Amino acid sequence: MHVDYLVNNAGFGLYGKFIETALDEELNMIDLNIRALTHLTKLFLPDMVKRNRGKILNIASVAAFMPGPLMTVYYATKAYVLSFTEALENELKGTNVTVSALCPGPTKTGFSDRAQLSNSKLFQSGAMDVETVVKVGYKKFMKGQTVIVPGVQFRLATFIPRFVPRKWLSSVVRRTQEIK
């Protein structure tokens, strides 16, 4: 079986203070958000490189660019996905295989319900619709763009963390995630 396009889209988040969330849920999240993505990439990438053709799309998040109080492990898993994607893209230079990370901000899917975030400030204001995220993501993925962040406001949100103190950023992220 030849796979030309691999989309690593499985994942979930969990809301709450790290000290209060269930360890088995956190480990399940790491297994799905990191291990499964790594495993599938390792499984299909060698054939793509051998055929000198293929594209991999890893679903990360704007969360990958900043610390995430109240969703500590989720933010950390998405940072892994982004770093993994960028490093792999570099290793694949000279091949016709591209790797992209789609990093959407809050999006109107079932994610917020599963993560118990439906009533947070984060999802109450400015969540993007799925169609927009898919349209932008697909277009840039097909062009081979490495990091894809749909929405001007979310691109800005990935730029700002480089220039502000991390403690301040953590405080801002926490306030946006608190339940109303």
C-alpha cells in the first residue's frame, strides 16, 4: 500500500489544573497526540522518501507556541507536534516529501466539549469555523508550507510570545481559558 498523503489529525485535550486531572487521561493524551503521530509518520515516511513523493500534515495548534495553564499536557503535546514537524521538514530537504503543521486557534468542533472548554473565554469569543480552517490549511499544505496558522489574529498570537515575558504570557493564557 502506498500512501501519498498522511494526515495526523487524531488528538484531544483535557481542561483543569494538572494536579487535579487524572493521570490515565494525561497519559492517554500523550499516547494519542504524540506517540500515535510519531508511529504513523515512522510507518509511512520511509516509503514516501523511497518513492520521492508524499505529504504529511500534522495537526498542531496555536497552543504549540505558548505555555498552557489549565491545559498543561495538551499545550506540551502540541509543542512537540510543531517541533517534530519543523525538524522533520529540515531533514527531508532534497526530497519531494513535505511536512506541514496546521496550527489553528479555537475552532468550532467537538474539541471544546471533550476538553470541557465550551464555556471558556477562549471558545466564547473568536472561534473559527471548520470550513475556513480546512480551506486555508489545505491550500497551504498542498503548497508545502511548513507552519500553517489560519486567521490573522492567530498568526499574531503565535508571533507575540517571542517578545513578551513567559510568566506574563502564562497569565494571559490562563485568563482566556478560565470558565466564565
